[in-house]
Amino acid sequence: MILVDGRIDGVWSHKRKGRRLVVRLEPFAKLPEWARNRVESEAERLAEFLEGTPEVVWGDRARRKS
């Protein structure tokens, strides 16, 4: 889950592709810039922890539901 100020504002998932760790971030609505930066930092930390090269991909679930 993507948490912003205690609210669930999206989801994320990850998938290993060779040495890369693809982290897909899917907010439910537009996130403030500071929140986007922090979420990306956490995704990069996850890749480092799992010993992969991070690849951060932003999606938009709200847009796909339309």
C-alpha cells in the first residue's frame, strides 16, 4: 500500500527481471510531489534490500477504471 498522512492512497508491487527489480506504483489519485518523491525513495530502498537495480514505473489505477 502507498500511505500518505495515514491514508491508503495507492498500491505498489514489485517483480524481478534479471538484475532489475521493477517496482510499479499505482496511486488512486494524484499525489503531492513530496509524497511521490518519498514513495520513489522507498521503492529504491526495496530494490537495494533485495539486491536489484531499481526500475520505478508509475501507473494510474484511477485513469484505467474510466
